[in-house]
Amino acid sequence: ARDREETDMTKFIALLHFLLALAGIGVGGTTYDTRVAANGHDVLDSSAHVQDGVARFDCRASDSGLCYYTLYAAACAGTNCNDAPLRRFSVARDQSRQFAGLAGFHPCVDTTNTALGPDCKPRAAAAKH
């Protein structure tokens, strides 16, 4: 009887997710938030949300006026990875950008157009390690 209750609950939850998706309401996904503050001021405030292969990048604050993103494959992390970035782009402050077909990545974001390594540090600094 317990297995039947769990199966019924699983089906109900799946149906609920389906109905929410039909209504255009997403459930789940992964969000990456980056915030750098100095003296009570947001130098950088960025959010990236990915769900169902669609990624949205929001640049809420940047002292330079732009958030510069570098995306690496999720498996490429730290200083031991020499893979090229999947994508590099910028988003203006108070703007957003969306891409379809993106999944399995980790974002690095900065206020300058400096090439970032997979550890999200400037490439020149990453090469010294």
C-alpha cells in the first residue's frame, strides 16, 4: 500500500509540473548569483538562471556599466582545465540576455573584459599557478 501511495504522489507531482509548464510557469533550474560589494556599494551584482536548456543572464549592477561573462563546461573547473570557454559575452547594467541550448556550464563574471580562466581568475594570474 505504501508503494502505491508513493507512486500516486510521484504521478501527481509530475502532473503538477506539466500543468505549470503549460501555463508558462517554470519550476526548478539552477541559479548562479555573483555579488561583489565594497563600502556598502555593489561593484558587481549578477544572476544567471538555467532551466530546460535556456539560460538567462541578468546584470543588475556593474561599476563599468557591463557584466562580462565567460562560460566554461561544468566539468572544467579549477586551474587544471585548459579547455577554451564555451562562450564569452557582455550584458549592459540593468539588462538581460538569454540563450537557448546552454546546459552543463559554470559562469564566471567580471566588470572588465579580462580573459577569465575556469577558476574565474584572470588568465594571466591563472597561468602563474
